[in-house]
Amino acid sequence: MPERLSIDEVLPALCDALAASGRAVLVAPPGAGKTTRVPLALLGQTEGKILMLEPRRLAARAAAERLAEGLGEPVGQRIGYRMRGDSVAGSRIEVVTEGILTRMIQSDPSLDGTSCVIFDEFHERSLNADLGLALVWEARGALRPDLAVLVMSATLDAQPVATLLDDAPIIRSEGQAFPVETRWLERPLPAGARWLDAATALIRQAEDETAEGTILTFLPGEGEIRRIARMLEGLGCEVLPLYGALDAKAQRAALAPPGAVRRIVLATAIAETSLTIPEVRVVVDAGRARRARFDPGSGMSRLVTERVSRAEADQRRGRAGRVAPGTCYRLWARAEEGALPAFAPPEIAVADLTGLALELAAWGAAPGDLAFLTPPPEAPLAEARALLRDLGALDDDGRITDHGKSLATLPLHPRLAHMLAVAGPQAADLAALLSDRDPLRGASADLTLRLRAIRGETVAAQADPGALHRIRAEARRLRRMISGQAEPLNPGPTAALAYPDRIGLRRKGEAPRFVLSGGKGAVLDAGDPLANDRLIVAVDLDGDAREARIRLAAPLSEDDLRTLYGDRFKALRICDWSRREGRVQAREQERLGALVLSDRAWTDAPEDAIAAAAWDGLRQDGLSWTKDAARLRARIALVPDMPAVDDESLLADGDWLLPWLGRVRTLADLRALDLSEPLLTLIGWDGQQRLDRDAPAQFTTPLGRKVPIDYDHEDPSIDVRLQEMFGVTRHPVVGGRPLRITLLSPAHRPVQVTMDLPGFWANSYADVRKDMRGRYPRHPWPEDPTEADPTLRAKPRGT
């Protein structure tokens, strides 16, 4: 008699909902039995095949084995599974990884022979699950209205998914769980503390403080699992790893019932919901998870280590209470709990979208045409499409090309698929290497070292045996997928196929700094063997936005570069302003993207190009005003309906000045430029006539002498000798405004400032006369200046 599980209570309602509407959302906690019971329950009401999607390879194989066990038969009869590089046919139920479904529906949009698609563990919100659901729902609406769709989740806000599926029925299984005591650290780990050491100590504490049951420890990845397994040697427990890349035999060992020796299972997040590990009563949560994030350093998604969300921590905690009361140890203080994010973000919001953009193009749909629970963000999607155009996978109108269709069939990032498709089987080692983590961490950045290690030509002390084994196996699989004769691999040009935006040209100078064809900067360690290469291909960077450090690269010759991308080289004539040099620079260059591969002086650059460059320099430095030009500008500003002559307006458009800039070369030339003539040209002939009438440059004295008018003050102003204004009975006016007159003594010192000359003669002049007659007796000081003749002469001596 099979074990009674909580999911069994809702199976009739779930079957009825699917029979009635062909769609449903099932929410059931971890351990409720949804993965192993629901597909079997649906066998009796469907004639076609049932596809069940699992987010991970390990979970897919384990689910298939449990389903077959439930039917009392081996995998390969009614139950099968399919994943990258491994498959066993099944006649009725097939458990597949999410990427497999995408390939199946792209090649057969009607999913002929399939009657139901189940999306298991949908709460993980992987990009492939979101895409798979969108494609299946589109196919159901257009081609297969009879296709049943079931979304299953452990912890999910079910209503948005149900709404997406046209208000699908929601079925809930409350599950059953025993109480779990949670124990936190007394205080947060100190900054800089080695958390792996702290996690090991916490596992030892859990083993010491609890008497029975398997201890399930959550760690972010294989590397951490291996290191902690070594640190737990001698504890007296059976320590078993559990992660996706583990071989099937070792995976089954971790999932088998424990023996007499207490067991510690060191697992990744795969054990949160996807797998059943027997007799777990203690959970140790290291508080970290590894997620796919777009990595600017590699140009693809990479797995990064982050703090867990509160939802993930609750799922992990719940694994301790499935068979008996349990205990959960957390590697953080209780006070830190509030700082954890509530949920992990869906992968579609943070991961590289190049593969998604290619799949959408292959499907012939825009993102808005499909039912995405979280629509892909537009900016990353636009960047992904730009890369696909660069790889030749999309045409200029965004439609998929024949080359793009072939890339979509390869189980690689489109960058690497393009490289493999163009270079052939010899690129398989490099494609597999760049799909995995670096097997020689800490070694030189040179890719050639890794390729030699993969081929067994060298043995490096720091080599990761597990990574090398995976890479070799994947390379063998990729070689079988590509036709052609394997030839010796030149890693530089081969890598350049995948990374046309990462071709690096060494900058001048001692430090090994590079400018990349995509426009970013990068630097190598000075002691790296590639430091003196002129051209490289940088396939992995540390992601620094200002100047990224190169982690993996390959040397590249210019001949190889021209062979690959000669059609993209551009011969340019550039005339621009160098702010650093403070001058116009006219150059003839050959470029590939941001790379300047040749550069020489453009000796016969036309004056209009030089003028445009000088104008850019002028806008950066600002206008410089000579005394005459400043006075002219002040005059123009006083006359109505003249062009605006403030700095901001003048610098907004350079047409008024460009004819005078054709011979400017340096910043000194710019600052010495007299702007008077350009300003007069700007206002035109009619404007100059109005200017001379309404704001003349000079005042003509009664003696006919021309005195400059100063317009820098609020009122137009002149300085003039007092005797020169004798006989003037009306105050001078300019443009309808009285002049501000500073009357000067014979020694050219100010005597009086007036804007009412007749009033000065009538009132203040007498006192000025008394004072001035004593100081300057040889100069005329008539009693009535209005009747006197203007003069600049003094009386002869002796008179």
C-alpha cells in the first residue's frame, strides 16, 4: 500500500478542473507529493503523452525514477526522461528539462501526440520556464485548444499565474508538516570572516546538539560542497554531496534511505523543493544561493552567489519537518532576517536575454505577443537583439536568418553556437570551456593553457578535475552535433567569432591596458604572458564598469582579424577637437568598432571640417571677448529686435562664427579671435544701420572729436573734458536715452557725473568753477558756460 501523501486529498479536484477547463494552477508545499503523484493521477484521463518540466537535470532524472517506481516498473517503459546529453524514452510520461521543451515546441508547435504539459516547481521562475509557458499557451490558443496546461508550485502567488491562463482554477494542498525549531547565530558573522569555516562549525554544532535524522546542509555550489566535505572528514558521519553535475550513481546514493551511520547531505538549492531526501530532521542553511545573472564580464549569464530570500529560507527550513519535529540552523543572526529580500527575482528580469531573443525570433513573435508572467525588460532585450544582428542571426529588420535558425538548434549561448557553427568541430573544446567555469582559476589569462589541460597535454596543479571532466564530456557531445573535419584550433580567431565586441587593442604605454571593439576599457595583469600582445580577444572580464580586469583571453593577429572581419573595417577621416591637447586634430584612421588600427595625419583637411572641430572646442572652452567685441555686444543688446548675443544663445548655433574658424588650430587661436566682425555679420546690414542710429559706437563732441560710448553700465556713458562741452545747452541723447557724462578736469580727473548737463551749468558749475580756477588758472572758466566756445586749449603763458 503506497504511503498516503497530503496531495492525494486534492487529486480528484485537480483532475476534475483539468477535465473541465484544460488548465489549472496547483499550489502545494514541498513534500506534499505533487511531482510523483499528479502525473500518475492524470494517466487515466488522457490518451496522449504527458510532458512534465523540471528546472534541473538531477530533479528530472529523480522524478522519472520515482514515477516509474510508483508504477512498479523501470524507467523506459511508460516513464521516460529527456535532458541535454541523456534520455530514456517513455511511452506515456516524459520528464524533461525546460530547455528541451523549448526545442520540442519550436520544432513541432502543435506538440503532436502530447495531451498535457505540466510545469513543475514554477515558483523558481527560471527564464526557460517562463518562455516555455508562454510558447505552450500560444500554441494552445492557436493550434491545440485540447492541450491541457498545469502549473505546479511550492510557494507562489497563484493568482497572477491563474489570471495569465485565462482565470485558471486554483487548487491548493495545505500539506502536513511537523514543527521546526529555528536557531540563529547569536551575532552576525564579522566582516571578512570565512563563511565556509563558519558553516562547517555550524554543521558540527548541529551534529553535536541533535540526536538523530539526516542533516541536510544547503550550500551554493559544487566548489563549496567539496571544500566543506573535506573539512568534515573524521566527524564519524557519512557525508554525501548532492548537486546537478554529480554523476547519477552518487546522486542516487544521496537520495537512498540512510544506513546505520548518521548522514550529512551537502546539497545545492536543488534540495529545496525538487527532491525528496529521506529522514531529514535537521537543516543547516548557509544562507547563500547561486543564481543566473547577466554577467557583463562574460557577455552571457553566469551563476553568481547571493544571499537567499526569505521565501527560500522558509522552504529550506520546511525540509526539516517532513517526517518528524526538526531543527533548522541558520548561518545568520535573527536581526539580519529583515534585510533579506522577500523573494528571489525572476530570472527573466536579471539574466542575459540573448537566447530568449533568438527563441522569440525563431517563434516569429514579439514579447508583447506572448503571455509572459514577467515581460522581459526592453533595454536588455534590445542589447540582445543587437548582438544577434552582429552574429548574423537576425537581419536588419529583426527577423531570424537561416544562420539564426541553425544557432537556435544548438544547446549553447548564441555567441558560442555561432562560434561552433562557423569554426566547426575543432571549436567544441573552446565552446565547452566557455560554457563552464574556469578549470584553472588563478592561472594566466591565456585560454591556450585551458585548452591544453582539456586535451590532457599539460597537468596544472590548480586544475579542477571535476570541471575538466565535465568540459571534456560536453566537448565530445558538441563535436557529434557539428559536421566537418576537425582541424587544429587557433583559439584567438575562434574566440573572436563569439566575441566580436571583445577584440582588444593594446593602448600605448607601459601598462597592459586595452580598448575593446565594443568601446569599453580592460586591463591585464602586468606579469601575464599576454600583456605585450597588441591584439587579444577578451572572453571573460571582472565586470568593472570603468576598466574591467581581463580574466580569460587569447592572442589574435591582425591578419586573422582582417580575415574574420575585414568587411567591417572602416576608413574614416576624422577632424575633431582634442580637449586634452587643446587643438584641432585631423586624422585618417582605419577602424573596427572602437579600435583604431591605423592612424595618420590628415594633411589636407578642408576648412569647413576644421571650423566644425574648432567650434566644438569653443563650446567646451567658452567665448573670449576682446574689449572692442565686448563693447559691440553691449550695443547690440540695447537695440530692440536684434539677435540674442548672450553667451548661451551664441553658443547654441555656430553658423554665425564658422566662416572665421577655418584657420583656427589651437586654444590660443580661439582665445585670440576677435568676435567683432562675426557679430556685425550676424546682425546684417540693416541691423548695423539701426545699431549706429540707436546705439552708436561714438559720441561726437562740439569740437568734432569722436569719444567712445561705454555700454557696459546701466546707461550709455562717456568721459569728456568739461571745457569741451561749453556751449551745449541740451543734454546728449543716444537711442532715446540720456548719456551718462563724466566731466573731466584738465588733468583728466572726474569732476562731475551728470545726466542733466543744462542743470549742471545752472546749479553746480559755479562751485566747480571756484575750485577749478585756482587749480587750473590757465584754462578758461567762463561765468556762463552756455555762451562760451568749447575748447581743449589753455591760455598762453603770461595772459
